[in-house]
Amino acid sequence: MTFWLNSVSVGIVLGTPLAYAALGELIAERAGVMNLGVEGMMLIGAVVGFIVTVRTQNAFLGMAGAVVAGAALASVHAVMTVGLRVNQIVMGLTLTILGAGLSAYLGAGYAGRRPGGEINAIPIPVLSQLPVIGSVLFNHDVFVYAVPFIAIGIWLLIYRTRFGLWLRAAGEQPGAADASGVPVFLIRYLAVIVGGGFAGLAGAYFSVVYTRSWAEGMTGGRGWIAIALVIFGTWNPIVVLVGALIFGFVDGLNFQLQSVGVPVSSHLLAMMPYVFTLVVLIITWTRLRRRRVGMPEALGLPYEREAR
């Protein structure tokens, strides 16, 4: 029982940054912009968040700095893909490589250092004292508690507000939306930049909150899992959140199996989340090809006003 409870608890923590990154990508894709630079933005967020935390001794300032850093890198993607209509896939891959290299350069002098600031778990009164599930579900930090409310907020924004209607229109029929007075370019710019901010926050969660250390390439490809989660969740924020927690559990299970000394290669165990991602992605994509559930029609396509 303890093994599984620990796996769930760790899974919630590991699923949190995945959820933030995936929700940010969902916002961008809902506007019709594919951002394959999530991994690079997470790495930039991780290193900037860690550096700011070390310098200021304030973890919350570090997280804020990571949001700004992720948004800044995303703004490059927005300018190039929305403004200059560069191929979105090529630009995203370029930013992933740039983010990996730049983060390694910036963090070269910070490997092995420990930040002074800390974001502690906040036990929820009464609920954290519940038998069995209390410490598993209700003894986490503020970012864990916030993510379900953010997912619900994004769902309400997309499906219950005028701006959400504009966002969906920009990703479905940008030409018709533009003709109706919807500021398609502005919405796409905002969606990509906000998505980058979420990715930066996700990266900083690893370096500032979870491991409290910096290491080159520390996100371990989780930016790609975040992109896969958007497809898995059929572009629905609530389903994306659930998917992130499931993947977090699988990732946490890997660590728990290693800790109890399961006679399996640690390299094979480390592959579990990625193999699981691949299998789920294949199944989901097969379903999408048949029904095109939730996928924005103009996703990945540049919009040219003169081409209306």
C-alpha cells in the first residue's frame, strides 16, 4: 500500500509541470499555432528560474523570472511564425535546440549549487489528516494546488467567453474570423507568448521546486510529452490535466520501482514514461484520424490576410 501511495504522491508532483507545459501548448494550438519549442522553453525557464532564485534567495521571484524567460523565447516563435509566416515545425525545432544550448551556457556555473529560497508544501487543514489519502492528495505546494483551478479556468475561458470564441475561431477558420473583425494576429501572438510562459514555469518547477538543483538537459524530453498530452487530451484542458497526472504517475512509478530495487535495468525503467507516451499517442492519433476530435482545422497553417 505504501508503495502505491508514494507512487501517486510523486506522480502528482511530476504531473504538475507536465500539466503547466501542456496547458500552455494547448492555448497556442487552439489559436492555430504549433509550438514544438516547448522543450527549449522549459529548459530556459529551468535555468533562469534557478539563477534568479540563487541570486535573490526568493523562489517565487525565480518562478516569475522563468515565466518571463519562457514568454520571451515564445515571442521569438510568435514573431517568426505568425508575423513572418516561417514554417512552425522548423521554427519550433530550432527553438528547442536554441533553448538547450543557451540553457547549458547560462547554467554552466550553477551546476551543483543549491538555491536559498524554497517553496514548501502546505498541508490543507483537516483534509491532510484524512487516513490513507490525506498526505497523498492534500500535502503539496501551491503550484500543485493551483493547476486544477488553472485547467478549469482555461476551459471556461475557451468555451464560455467571447475571447475563447475568438481563440477557437483563430485556430479553426482564421479567414472567416478576420473578416468578422476578430484580431487573429493579436490572438495568435498572445496565445503563443502565454503558452511559452507556462512552459517556462513548468521548467522552473523542476529546478526550483522539485530537484532544487540545475543540471544540463534536466527536463529530460518532457516538453515533447507535453505536446503529446495535448493530442492525448484532444485539445480539452480538463482531459489534458488528467493525462498529465497519469503520465506523472507512470514517471513516478519508475522512480519508486528503482527505489525498491526491482531487478530490472534502470535504463529500461526510465524508458517507461516515453514508451507509454508513444503507445497512447498512436492510439489517440488513430482515433483522431477517424473522427478529427477537437483538432483545430488551421493548426500549423500560417494565416495570410491577403489570401482570404
